[in-house]
Amino acid sequence: MPLWTPGPRSVYVLNNYGANPSDTPGISVVPGASDAEGAWTASGLGVLSADVYWIKLHVHSGLTSTAIKRHVLDIGVDPAGGTSYAAIISDILCGSSAGLASGGAPGHQFLFPLWVAAGSTIGVRIQGSNATAGTVYVGLQVRGQLDQPWLNPYGRWSETLGVTGSNGISFTPGNGADGAYASLGTTTRECWWWQLGYQISSGSITAEATYVELAWGDASNKNTILLLMHRGNTSEGIGSPINENLLSCCALVRVPVGSNLYVRGRCLNAPDTGYQAAAIGIA
């Protein structure tokens, strides 16, 4: 008879969503304007009282109607429990994020199995493209103090491929068919967990749906890692109602060092212009 081995439970769970449910969970962050880095903003989680192994990120409500709002977000840590943050995950592509009240496009969500030591504080900052910075809401949840940490893989390093300034790599989704792959770059370490960020650099976004696919391989052969589904609204807000990157069965894919990452899209009709993507690997 096979022996049953339970998975690890997170005893320590902390979030910054607020005491009561609302359409604006998280903290309000002011991006930098005109492609400048914004100031670090404390996450609202306080000083961590236990080691953390999971970080869940939700970016929303960063849109402005008729405006181009490209955003890249950094997560920083101060191990001394202060406000002198150093980035542990850089350039998370997350522009034009829709608000939660929009329903079909609930902003951008990410999940990172990354270790942060007890006694640390976490902060975030955003680089924005628009001269009018506006605000973005950032929700964070961390989990730690696992009862069986040896059963939970976690990383200590991250790598972002495809970001320059506030831009990701441009790609053109196909119209009712898969578009051509665009290269995001080449890995410098063997990463085993992947997240996909995307945005649309446009002041006129339609209410279309598009699959955005992350893959690795070479010029002839591609291996799909995961899939998001873009949903836009006519207030220039975007987000993904299908988030395979939040599932370990999809995001946990070992990719060798020196591998090429690719992105492509498939739209239900003629796609909007300005699609961009980037990938984050954890090692």
C-alpha cells in the first residue's frame, strides 16, 4: 500500500488587502512619470515575523481612459526591517491594469516562490511611461512558516527577460490564428518557475480577447510553458481572467540555462496594436 505524504501547509499568512472587501485592495502606489522610476512604497505588510516562501502580487486600477499607461513594477526587500529596499524581482510588466469593478479584466496577477527572511520589510516601486503618473493599486499576500518546508520548492534569485525602460517585447497576435513568435531573450541561469507579464501600449484599447502564450525552445522547436488570456475594456484597462501562471502545474517548468524564451498571441479578431510581453524566471 502506498504511503500518503501530505503537502506543506502555510502557517504564516499575511496580506495588505484591508479589513473589509473593496474594489481597491492593496496599497496605492504613485509610479514615476515619463519613464522615471517611482519612489519605493512600503507594502503595508510590516516587519515579517516568519520566513516567507511565496509572494502573490495583484496589480490593478492603473488605467487612464484614452492614455498610454505602460508600467513595470519592482518588488524590494530590506532585510533590516527598514525602508532601504533592494529589488529582488525587477521589471514586472503590468501596464494599463483594469480595476476590479470592470469584471472581465481584473488586472494582472503573479505568483513567485521566492524566499524572504523573517525580520524583513517589503516595498514596491513602479516605473511609468506617462507624463501624468496617476496611481496604481498593488495587492500583496505572503505565505511562510511551512510545516514541511522540504516539500516546497522555493528560489532565491529572479531573472526578467524582455524589458527595456517601461517597454516589453512587441508581438502581434494573429487574427483567429496563432501569430508569429517573438523572442524575449536568452536565460542566464537554469530557471524552474515562470511568470508572464503583458501590456498594450495604446491609448485606444478595445474589448477583445487574446491568448498570450509563453514558450521556450529554438528557431525550429517551441515548448509551451503557460497561457494567459487578455481581456480589454474601452476605458483602456486590461487584465487576464485566465491565469495559468498561478498554477504550479503550469508555472513550474525547468528551462536550461542558455535557452531562448518566446511569446505569441492569438486574437479572436483583428488585434489592437501595441501588444508587449516579458517573462520572469525564478531560480
